Amino acid sequence: MRDFIETLRRRLVELGCPTSQVRRLVREVADHREDLKHAALADGLPEVGAETRADVQLGDPLALAEQLMVTLRRSSWWGRHSVIGFGVVPLLAFPVLWLLLLILELAAGFALGYGWDPKKLPAAGNPVGIHHLGMAALCAHYIAIALVTLLFCWLARRSAVSLKWMVTACTICSVYALFVQASIKPHSFAVGVSWTPHWIEAAIPLLIASAIYFFQRRTRQRFREKVVV
């Protein structure tokens, strides 16, 4: 049983199945295998014969892992419509989500820092205060980009789609981040599109995608080492 289950678990991890789903799927298959084994024992087969028949009924663990991944992807809208979910939705949703998160972050900063009192805001003639507000807006801008990117990465991971769809969504976020901007100046707060590329902002989604890729790669490597040991 151990070889069958470990082979199934290893293949699920290699296919990019989320860790929580790996545990659930492996547990369900192990329980089903035990049911098949008990049924074979009830038919009078010996222990070894019952395990062999259960394995035959379940089939090849590698093929079973593929089937389970297909079922897992089809169980969510994002998995069934990967092209729309990670190719079209980011195109439409990134500007809206970015602006919404930016406004929420600035509102939270205003509430915490100034108690919703506009009179406490730095005057236009206070360059230090305006500079601090500008830096706060810039940090909120960075965080909003990162949060939108993480949202699509989480959806891709949760729906167990292939890595290319996560990369597609992150690339779209990166292109948007290259040109969107937010700034605070005396007497004005501006958000919009700038035709001057912002390379730092554009790098944020790509760095997040790279970090997730290397994390998943490291997870698979640790699992292989654990199985070998």
C-alpha cells in the first residue's frame, strides 16, 4: 500500500496539486483502497491477494493522479475556464482592483494617521509633510500591485491550473504596473496612466511569480528527498 500511495502523492505534488488537496485526495484514495481490500477479504482472498486486487481495481497510480487533477480543475470555475480566468479577467480586473486597494490603503492610513481630520493633513507649504504623504501613496501603490498579483496567484494555485496560467496573469499585471501610477502633490492626488515606464512596479508581479515557482520547486524537491529516505 505504501508504494501505491507514495507514488500517487509524489505525482500529485509534481502536477502542482495544492498541499491541502494532496492530503485530502490521498486520504480518500487510501480509504477507498481499504474498502476494496476488505471486500476482497470478504470474498475469501488472502491478505496479499486482496491488496493486489485492490491495486488492480484502482489502476496505475500515475494515471489516477492525472485523473484526480483533471477532476480537481473541473471542480472550480477558474479551472474550467483557465483562458478567461487568467487571460481575460486580469485584463479587465487589474485596474479596478488596483484602484480599489489603493483607495482602501490610503483611507486606512488617513484614519490611523490623521483620525479622519483633514485639518491635520500637512499644508501645501510643508514640503516634509507632503513628501511623507507621497511616500505613503507610493508604498500603497506597490502594495496594491502586489496584492492583486497575489490574488491571481492564489486563484491559480487553488484551482490547480498549470503554471503557465499563473505566469500569464502575472505578466498581465506586470504590463499594467509598468504604466499605472499614483502620486500626491500639493493640492492634488493623481492616479492614472503614465507613458513613462515604471520598471520597479513592473518587476513586482514577476518577482512574486518567480518566488512562487521556486517555492513549489523546492517543495517538490523536499518531497522527493523524503520519499527516497
